[in-house]
Amino acid sequence: MLSVVGLGKRHSGALRPLFSELRLAVGSGEVVALVGESGVGKSTLLNCIAGLEQADSGEIRIGPDALDMHRLDETARAALRAARIGFVFQAFHVLPTLTVAQNIAVPLLLNRAPPAEHGERVESLLRRVGLAGFGPRWPALLSGGELQRVAIARALVHRPALILADEPTGNLDPRTADEVLALLLERVREQQAGALIVTHSRHVAECCDRILTLTPDGLECAHPAGPSQGGRSHHPEPHGGEPTSPPALGRGLGGRVVQ
Amino acid sequence: MTRLAWWLIRAQFLSRRSATALSMLAIALGVSLGYAIHLINAAALADFAHAMKSVQGEPDAIIAPRDSAGHVPRALIDEIARDESVALVAPVIETRVRLGRDSTAVRLIGIDVFSAAVLMPSLLPRDGAPASGGILDGGLYASPTLLDNLGLKVGAGATVIRGESRWETPIAGDLPALAAGEALLVADIAWVQAHFGPHAGVGELRVRLMPGSRAEAWRAAWAKRLPPGLDIRAAADNAARIANISRAYRVNLNVLALVALLTGAFLVFATQLTAVAQRSTQFALLGVLGLPPRMRLLQVLFEGVAIGLPGSALGLTLGYALAVMFTRVIGGDLGGGFFAASTPTIVPELLPGLGFLILGCGASLMGALYPAWLNRIQPLAQALKTGFAQRPPGDAPRTLHGRRVMLLAIVAVIPVLTRLPAIDDLPLAGYAAIALVLVLGIAAAPVATRLAFGAMARTTLPAPLRIAVQNVLQAPLMAQVAASGLIVSFALTVSMVTMVASFRTALDQWLDTVLPAPHYLRSKGLPLPRELLAALELPGTPFVRVERMATGSLSLDPRRPPVALLVRELDRADPGARLPFSGPVLTTPNGEITVWVSEAMQEVHGLRTGQTLHLPLLGRDIEVVVGGVWRDYARQFGAIAISATDYRELGGRFEVTDLALWPHPGSEDAARRWLAAEAARHGIESAESADIRRLSLSIFDKSFAVTYALEAAAMLIGLFGLAVTLAASVWLRARELATLSALGFDRAMLARAVVFEGALIALVGLALGLASGIAVGAILTHVVNPQAFHWRMPLHVPWTQVLPIALATLLAGMLASRFAARQATALPAAHVLAGAQ
Ligand SMILES: Nc1ncnc2c1ncn2[C@@H]1O[C@H](COP(=O)(O)OP(=O)(O)O)[C@@H](O)[C@H]1O
Ligand SMILES: [Mg+2]
């Protein structure tokens, strides 16, 4: 679903690169957690993958025919994002002037899906994220957990190959966070998409198939030691990160995996 | 994708109803003004052309004397009639008469029944010339409007009076084919000639050529053979003359309409800019979701059109209603005084309507252009995190440098433009200079705001004020937009009041010099009765001094309106005692014929004092010397003054039409009584100079009423722009304000800081607006007015009007920012800080 090779990025004005020669892959139906200290560049990595920021070197390929995000112009990147990526943010980012159903339908519109299908797909997703009947409501009247479910529905509605989530539970209370996360993982696996989830929560990381830790020196890989909730049926080969790191060598503080 | 665009437009309009509605209204205002002016003018011209055609017929050539006192000699009529290309000649004598006691002057047209039946059938009763009792037997035909006006009927007797001549004759028929509103009399040319002259010829000759002859070549050939006092022209030239009369006035009104449209575009700009700023996170999100970058541009443009289209459509409807209303109330000349008393029918046309629709949408689109571009270049990831980025990334000093060079170029070009002559009689360079002054004013806004706020930042201010100042210094875009809106609207207002006040002051002073006598007697172009003039010569009248004047007209250029000829009892040694000269005055030797020309003559014909000039006077070509140039606000198309002595020496008849009278000191009441009695007896008009003065000023005020309405609209739009942008700038800082209040600043302090900021912005806008307004006012008075209307006047800035407007604007601006601050600080800080969206 996602393969990143030799990725390097240095912000203009920064003294040293945020990361370089980064390598990672996410398989179909695989959920990968990305952890790391604040400011280490997780959001930047996600933005590079989504083509929102221009990386300095390397290749980013998403989906079957594996177009290189880097080589595309802005319009083609937008089209690629619309077709293959679903995004979930910490700050929800739901359009306040559209209803819940309209918010969820936005990716369908961007992909020019036949309008006849919209209603049905939106409704079924609303049901699956536990928001049946919320379609005509306005976002301003929803709770944080509900808003994030809307965002998740919107990220999934067009069946993208890759879900990118930047601290999706960061703004939620622990209970709601659990619910929302479980929902996200379930849907991602159901749709056989790949997912890369940035998180600070050890619990969240443990729920994923694999944990990648971003450090100033690069990516480190580990399999979660805790009880894995998903990925039982298809435990994928390690696709990336620093490739040969053995699983569950040890867990540091805050779910940070140290080699 | 279009569905998404539609959702966004709808959401945008619903969430900002008043801003959207006002932008639409502003566009509608511009479109409606332009369209109304077009409709009224088109109707008035069509009306006039139609009326002219029905009276003049459609001849292939018109031969007429260039001097209104001249005539077409009989010998020439015979010669032209013998020309083998000529099918028909129709001689005409047109003069002005009074009917009985009624003091209004009426056109009397003398025709030859047989040629008129072919060429001017409207001047005959419908069933053709009756066998007897018609005009051949000395009767009159009167137009239905005239009969109505005077309460007369066919068959009644009428007394036709001109000067000494009286003619009692019955009204033999009416003229149903004439356009309504046309008040005239028709008689047989021989009878007219016998009673009122001219005896040696006719007033005008209308020629119909043989089928197949080339009219233009024929006219050109005859033009060379005509004696100097005569003119040959096509019927179309007369129509062009009419259109030319009101052209400058019309163009000026259209420029005003364009200005209204531009202020509308500004409002769209302010609205869309704030809309883009407020939705930057939303657009960034859509971009992340995969909205193509060009759609971020197009969406804002769509919204511009979505404002412009209904706005323009409303404008067209409004324009039509305005046109109908205006023609009913003011008449077809829009208060310009050109087509007296016509009430034309307004006919909406498809093509011009479409044109104005496109103009309105274009203006709206123009306003949306920069916001759309700014929206397009917002960096997605950053906008999502921190909101609207005011400056495009990498706004390099290179563009700054380019901007500086451009500004210097503009500063250099403006004085050049103001010195260029009119193009095709229109002050196009002057208009361009005005546009550039406004551009300069707007372009100076960033510098001025930076200077003003920079200066404030260096002073010791209370903390909240310093934060507000700092904020504007860091993110100046909204402040600049708010300031530039004020700059434009205040500049327009200042320039208008300056121009109008300059003109009014000059008119006031001018009236002092041209109305030296306490009393005037006038007869609207008819000669005054000799009996009256004789009575004034008798001893025992209550007057110490009486000055006489005769008026006529000269056609110097067939495509321009004729200029007035004023024959006055002037002291040749001291013409300045009666004429308000604007330059040097020559004293010429007695043998030389001297004329004094008005500024319009100087402007149109490029005359200089001391220059010789050939005038078509009294059927001859006479060389005269320009003895000086005087100011004349009464006759826009030019006037030539000549002394009565010179005129008599040339062989002219001094037919007095106007009198200026000075009563004996102490017998003012007797003089008044004497004049009232004479005026009533002879059906002429007596006026005191104070009345004439009051009337002139009130006509002046009426014709500038439209400008006042536009000024008010411009000020409102500017203020609204200020309010919108201030509100947006506060809104964009809601989080910052909430943080501050969480840190312990109280609401009142924060509100005061925002009001302070608004006042500072308003001050910057008003200062720059004042400067550019005076500059524009100077261009209007010194360049546009002389070139378009041939009126010159000194500049006069009416501070008593300008300063109160500025003060009111400042207060309104502070009120608007106070309102914005209230709204922003009214939200619970915690709510804002949580930043749900
Ligand atoms: N547009 C930018 N320009 C310069 N530096 C940036 C930019 N965006 C982020 N950074 C820097 O890059 C580093 C990584 O940021 P980010 O990816 O947001 O970290 P995180 O891992 O917390 O998500 C930070 O030190 C930040 O200051
Ligand atoms: Mg981050």
C-alpha cells in the first residue's frame, strides 16, 4: 500500500535534516503506529507522504501502480490524495458549514463518484462508526468523540489505500479514545487499507500491528509486545523501518521502542 | 465537484448574509446607475432625433446661414433649384414669436406648402393642404401640444407678435403627425416673410436630390461655391450636433457610475478577502482531502460571480426603474438642462443590458481576483495548523523593489497626464490621472500603516494597546485593506465636494460680475418691443442707466453646437467693467473690429488674446481681433461678445433682446412698479439680479444632487468595507484575544485596544484619502471640467464640509471596531481556546 524509500527532509533554515534515507512500508490491512518525541518530525513525515510538503529526496509510492508522489505536480498530488489517502487529524477538522453527511460525502465528490451512490455509502459508514441518523446534523452540535468518528468516516468513505492519522485520539478522553481507535482499526482492516497512525499513547501503539519509532537517527521498528488486538489473521512480514530489527526487543517509556 | 462548489457557496452566503447582500447591493448600485444613464440618454436622443426628423424631414442637404441674423439669398435658391441633380428645394423660415399676451416664445415655421408636402409632411394637417382657408390664405397650423398649452382650438383667432410686428390670423388646422411635446406654429413662408422677414431671402433651404445622385459629393461641390456666410450640411450633422451637446455631461455621469461599480468591486474584494481568511483552515482541509489547487482559486472566483450575477441583475431592474422615475421627475437631460421639457419613453434593450450585466459581473470578479489568488497559494499544512497566512511564502524584496519603481513611475506620469489635451473632446487623460491618483493612494496604504503603527510601537503604550499595534505590524493585510477602502471612498467624497464647492464659489463670484444691474428685462431671444425701448428714452423714467444687449448665434463648425453672439453696449476702452476677464485685455485701435471670447471658445477653438479670427458675421466673412478671454458659466458651447458700436458699423441691426437697468437711488420701488407694468403689458420677463442669482444657484445645486447621493453611497461602502475587514481581523485573532483574557486582561481593556487599532487605521485611511481627494478634486477642477465642459475655476477646498465628514467617519470606524471587539470578546475564552474547529 505504501512504500517509502530513501526519504530525506530538511526544513528551510534548519541546521540539520529532520530525517534522511528513511525507509518504510505499510502493507494491505496493516496498521502501523508511528511514535517519537514531540518535534522529531512525525507530522512532517506524514505531510511528506501525503504530498503536502515536498521532501528533499527519496521516493513515496502509494497504491497498486505506485506513482511517485514526489514527481507529481500539485494538482496530480491532490488527485492522488483524493483517490488513495484518508486523513484523520488530532483537531478533527470537520467543515462547520456542511452537515455531517455532506462532510462525509466530500471525498466522494472529489473523486466524482456517481451521486446516486453517495447517500447509501454515507449512510452505511455512519452506521458503522456508530452515528446512524446523524447525517443531517451540524458539526457544531457534536461532541469531540462524535466529530472524530465523522472524520474517520470521511477518511474511509472513498475506500482509500492508505489512512494517515496524526494523533487521532490526542484530543479525546481515554474511554472515547479507545472506542474511536478500535473503530478506526476495525474499519481499516475491514477495507484492507494500510494505516500509519502517529500517536503518543502506549495503549494505542500496542493495538497496532507494528510500531515504528522516529528518532533523530532514523526509524526503529518493533512489534508490539502487548496483546495484539488485530492482525491475527494476517501478520505481515516486516515491510520497512530499519528492516531487520527483531520484534519486541523491549519497550521503553511511553511505548517508545528502543533497540 | 460542482456540487461541492455549490455547497460551499451556499454555506458562505448563509453564514455572512449581510456582507454578501451589501456587496450585491453595491454592484447593483453601480450597474443601475450606468444602465439608467444609458437608458435615459438613449431615449432622450431617440426622442430628440425623432422630433427633429418630423420637423426637418429627411433632406439630402441643408443650406443655412452661419449667423442667426443672416439669410439664404433668393438668387442662390434659384441657382440651386436649377441644378440638375436637385429634385426639390424646400425653403423654410423659422423664427420665434409670442402668441397674444402669453410670454412664452413659440417656434413659427414658414414653409412652402408644395415642397413641404413632399419633404416635411408632418408640418401639414394629415389630409394634405386644404383647398382654401389653409395657410395659403394666411392661416396658421398649430401643433396639438401648443393648442393644449394655450387652451386654443382650431378656428380660433391668434395674435402673432415679434418685436414691432403683429399679425392677427386664424388657426386653420392642427398637426397630428407631430411628436407629442412639440409646441410650434406653421404658416406659409410668404406670409411669415411679409410680417417678420428676412425680406432678401429665406432662413434655410432643404434640398432633396434626384434618386441615384451622390449626396456627399454634391454637398462637397456646393460647399466650395457657397458665399462665406452660408453652411451646407447633411441632416445627420444636426443629429450629431444634438448628441454632442450632452456628450461630456453624459460621459461624466458614466464615469461616476463606473466609480460606483468600482467601489462595489472593492466591497466584493473586502468581503472575499475576509471570507478567504476566515475559511483558510477549511480550504486547507479540503486541499488535504484532495481538492485540486485550482479549485481553491476557482471557488473564490465562483463566489465573486455568485455575488456579481444577482447584483447585476438587480442593478438592471433598478436601473430601468430609476430611468423611468428620473425621466418623469427631472426629464431626459438628467438635470443637465440640455433637452428642455422632454419626457422620453424608456425602452430597455437586450444588448446594452447584457453589456451592463457583464460589466457588473466583471467588477465583482475583479474584486475576487486577489483573494482567490491568496487562497490558491496558502501553504496547506501550515494553514491547517496556524490558519491564514497573510503573506505569500517568499514575498521577496524583489517584488517590493518592483512595487517601489512602479509607484515612482505613477508619480511621474500623473502630472504628464494632467497636461495632455482632451481626446475627441473627452478628458480621457484626466480620468486616467484620477484613476492613478487613487491607485497611488491605495498603494501608499501599506507604507502609511507601517509608518503609523511603527511610530506607535516606539511610544510607551499600555500593554493591550501595544499588543494591538504589534499585531497590525506583524499582520498588516486586513489593516491595509480597511485603510485602502477608506482611502478610495473618502478621496472620492473629498474630490466631489471640492469640485462642487470650487464651482459653486466661482459661480457665485461670477454672478456678481455678470449681474451688475439690480434689474433685468428679458424676452427669451425675441426682440423687445420698440415702444418699450422708446419709453425708456423719455425723461422721467425711474432709471439712471439702461444697458441694452442683443443675442444671436453663429455656427462656426457644422458638427458643433452654434456659439452665442452677444452684442452689448460695452465701453471698448474698458470691456472689463462688464465682462469677467480671466487674462490680459487688449486695447485695440478704433478701426479694428474687436471681439471678446468666452473661455469655452478659447478651449474649443484654441484662441489666444490678440489673435485674429474670421467670423461668419452678417453673411460676410469678417476678420476680427480677440481682445480678451472672459469667464462664462452660462454658455457651455462658447460665446462671443462684440460692442454694439462695432456691430452697427458692420451693418448689423441691433435688435435689443435684453436690458439691464439701474434705478435712480431712492426710487427703487417706483422702478419695480414701472417694470412690473411694462412686463405685463408686453408679455416679457422682468427679474431682479438677486432672483436670477438665487435661481442660478438652485439650478446648480439641483444638477449636482446626483453627485451628493453618490458621495453618500461611496462613504457608506467605504465604512462598510472598514467594518467588514476590522471584524475579520478581530475574528482572526479570537484565539489570541482569548489567550490574553486567560492571562488576565479584562474584556474592556481588550475592546479598547481593538478600538484604538480601528481608530488608527481609520486615521491613516482618512489622511491618505484627504490627500488623494484634494489631488483628484484639483484634477477635476483644473483638467476635467475645462476639457469636458470648458469651465475654468480656482480650487476651493471646503474644510467646513470635509472635516465633519472625516470626523463622522472616524467615529463610525471606531464604533465598527468596538462592535467587532464586542463580538470577539463576548465568546467564552475557554471555548475559543479549545478551538473546536
Ligand atoms: N514549515 C516549517 N518550517 C520550518 N521548520 C518546521 C516547519 N514545520 C515544522 N518544522 C520543524 O520541524 C520539526 C518537526 O515538526 P513536526 O513534524 O510537527 O514534529 P512532530 O513530530 O511533533 O509532529 C520541529 O522542530 C518544527 O519546529
Ligand atoms: Mg505533530
